Amino acid sequence: MARGPIITLVSQKGGAGKSTITMQLAAGLARRGRKIEVVDLDAQASATRWAEAASEANPFPARMHRFTGEPIELPAKLTKWSNRADAVLVDCPPALDHPRTLAALNHTDLAIIPVVPSPTDLWSTRAIERIIVDLQKHRPQLKAVLLPNRVSRTALAADVIEVMHDFELPVLAAAIAQRNAYAQSAAIGGSVFDLGSAAKPAQLEILRLVSAVAKRLGELEL
Ligand SMILES: Nc1ncnc2c1ncn2[C@@H]1O[C@H](COP(=O)(O)OP(=O)(O)OP(=O)(O)O)[C@@H](O)[C@H]1O
Ligand SMILES: [Mg+2]
């Protein structure tokens, strides 16, 4: 079996949606029959706690790993997990210069940068873009995309997303709206797929995200 791609959620700014997207994407991929391993690199342990909120009868549909060890030990673990999964999703702490974030990025196939469409988030995205583009000079196989998250139907959000298209990194055509269902999922230790038909718009959004991510990975095949 070929190894599964390593997909890393990064942002400089806290609260952009790294943990939320990690968990919803993991659940969406599992829904599509993929075997997923989630790696939590954040000392806040949001992803770990999220999965722990699940009931025994309905566990979170991915295998969870908390990694707070030395960055030098991370590559071997990522390789091991990616060899036995269809994809590995890595949730990072909110700092791009964190040693664990950098160690993960050095082994990442696709970096997803969630961006809340607000002017301040845009400024921090400029900084993260510079760092990623720099990394790509040394590792051209590193793919990276911006993912609009918490998108509301306001003129400001639309304007900000338009500006995002001027960035060097491509904007993934699978924007995630601001929806209660995303926050609710954390409380039940699951995903929007556990919330029934009321969460249909969120479910469709996540399945669209799954397809967009698979397309970006191209020949790496999810
Ligand atoms: N699309 C969304 N709709 C509604 N709420 C959202 C959405 N995305 C994230 N949130 C909420 O925003 C908050 C921050 O999200 P999350 O914890 O995923 O961000 P993070 O980038 O992992 O933060 P940190 O940098 O602290 O790790 C959470 O309360 C989450 O429920
Ligand atoms: Mg987080």
C-alpha cells in the first residue's frame, strides 16, 4: 500500500479554525471510507479533547495521537502513521515558528491555512505565506492552500476573499461558512455528520472540502 498523504493545518493566528477543520475533514474523509490518523501537536490539546468527548458507542471516526515530544522524533512517527493510513491530518499550535509546526511542515504534502476573512487575519496570512513560500523553495513538493473559514454573507467578507485571490498561494474552492454545527460537533465529540439533517448544509460543505483536498493532492491520491 502506498503511504497516505500528510495534511497539516497551520496558521499564525489563534482561533482561525485549525482544530475545527482538522476534525471535520477527518470525519468527512472517514465518511468516504478512508482510514485516517489525526495528530495533535498543540499543547492546548483541543483535537484530543474533542475526540475524548465522544461516547464509547459512537467514537470519533479517526485514530487520535497526541504528540508533545521532541520535534526530532516527529518524522519517524509521521512516517509510521502515514504508512498505515489513507491520510494523516496534523493539527498545529497557533505559531508557525513553533519547532513542532516546522517539523511537521518539513514532512507535509499539503498545508491548509484556514483564514477568517477579516482584515487582521489577512495581515497575519501575508506573514504565513512568506514563510510557506520560503519553505517551498527548499521543498517544492510542499503544496499549500488558503481556506476561507467562518465566512459570513457580508460585503466585508466578500471583499477580503477577493483580496485573498491576489496572494501567491491558491485559495481552495471550498470555503467554510460560519455555522453553529461546527462548534456543536466539538461538544459531542463528533462531526457535522452526527448532527442529523439540520446540519445538511455543513455536511455538504465538508464533503466539498474533501473533494477539493483530494483534487489538490492530485497524484498523491487520497
Ligand atoms: N466555521 C465555523 N463556524 C463556527 N464556528 C467556528 C468555525 N470554525 C471555528 N469555529 C469556532 O471558532 C473557535 C476557534 O476554532 P478552532 O479551535 O478550530 O481554531 P484553532 O485555529 O484551532 O485555534 P487555536 O489557534 O487556539 O488552536 C472555536 O470555538 C470553534 O468552534
Ligand atoms: Mg487549535
